Amino acid sequence: MPNGRTLIANPPPWPNGARCAVAFTFDMDADSILHLAHRDNANNLVAAMSMLQYGPRVAMPRILAFYREMRVKQTFFVPAWCIERYPAAIEAALADGHEIAHHGYLHEHPNELSAEQERYWLQRGIDVIARVTGARPVGHRAPAYKFSRHSLDLLLAEGFRYDASLMGDDIPYRLGNGTATLLELPSHYALDDWGHYMFSREFDYKMPIKAPSQALEVFRAEFVAAWRYGGLWISVWHPFLSGRLARFEAVADLMEYMAAKGGVWFATLRDICAHIEGLIAAGQWVPRTDRLPQYPDPIPELAR
């Protein structure tokens, strides 16, 4: 490692001697988030609707064409309502061999629901993905990262193998409930395009509008560190944001830079999960395990 530093204490070995694992994941939320946030008048917010529908209609063909050029398979997290609403985008992704993973039904927020409500929407999304793709999803990302104290139990009960909602490490780790575990494939806000690009009066997000080169400085710096120290680099993009022309040109430039640098394993999260599971089964690597929920109730120090 550079300068003899060991900034990641227990990096997993990546396939074929790769220095790091990389996944360019896209959350294709489309207008599900508009209907959720503006239940009574989303159909009258025509400009916002057009901004969000740019994702499945214009950006997805662009993204998929570039992935074909790069010969990579990646993971798309899609609310099941969007799978039903925009079948052409999903059919095209599946035809190219990409992974479709669970991202709620209508981008509902699990930690604002009861356990029964969360179970209902989780299962409804599973049913749609199984019907459209021919297989139950193995991966999950909570909409808006809103993983609840019930989420792990529900995911384990439904047979999920990995989650990609949390931010607790630079490498994979396990989440356990005392009975079973699944893998957590973490990311963090710096690797999410929302904070770099999202500007919308309807959602009350007004990030300073910046050049793609400014945003990509952050993504590139995070990649270089992951490459140096054996980390896992998972970026979170939204087609309606980063699928825009100049922004996606910058995304494409970044992936090409990584490929030219070498020592990078581009993979779906499903494949990263399978690789880590194989290492664990063979006794070649042991991740840490976080027990959830950490706090079943508010801490007693704040009780009144």
C-alpha cells in the first residue's frame, strides 16, 4: 500500500487480483417519488414530471448503450411501480444482462411505516420483480436509505442475500439478527449524485448547480482511495439526474478512467455478494457482523 499505510484493516481479496470492486448502480425512481410526495396534485406538476420521466425515456437507453460499449453488467434499483409503468426500460436492461434489485414499490419510506405496512410493500415489490424478471430479487436498497429497525428481519424472512442501504464501512460486512445474516454492501452520501445535482422546488431540494467536473472530483477521489487500499466503491446515480447529457458524459469518462487504470473489478452487486459469500464459505475472509436493531427503543438516557 502507498507509504506503507493500512487504512482498511481487513480488505477482502477481489477476483483476479483486482485492487478494488466497483459498481455504478442506478436508482431508476422516475416519477414514483413525485406521486409519493404530492399525492393529490402530482398530475398537475407537469415540469417536474417531465424532469423525472427523462430518466426511463431518455437516460436509460443512453446508460445501457454505454454499458454495452464497456461490456459491463451493473445493478439497477427500481421501485416496482416503475417496473410496471416503464416496462421498455426494464426489458432493455434485462436483455443486456443487468440486475434488477428491490427499491420499494412506490419509493415508500420503510422507517416511516409500521412493520406490517413495510412487509406489505416489500412483498408487493418482490412479486412484481419475480413476475417480470422470472426470479425473486436477491438485493435491496431502502428508498432514500430509510432502513428501519424492522427491515433486516423482513429481508431475511424473504430470502434476500444482500442489502445496499447502509454506510457503516468501506468494505462488505454482515447484518445479523441473532438467527441469520445477510451481507451489507455499503456506500455513502458522497457517492450519491443527489447531493451534487438535485434542484427541485417541488421536493424542496435546491442544491447549488455545479459543473459535472466538480461533482466527479468527489467520485474520483473516493475511487482512488478505494483502489489504493482494497475497498468497495459503490456509487448511487439517478437516471433523471446523472443521465443528463453533460453529466453522463462525465460518468462515462470516469468509468473509462477506471478501466484504463486497471486492477478494477466492475460487477453487479449480485456478483459482488456471491464473491464475498464464496470467500466466507471457503474460510478465506471473515467480515465483521453488526447486530440489528442496535436500539430496539429510544435510549433510556433520554426517557422522560
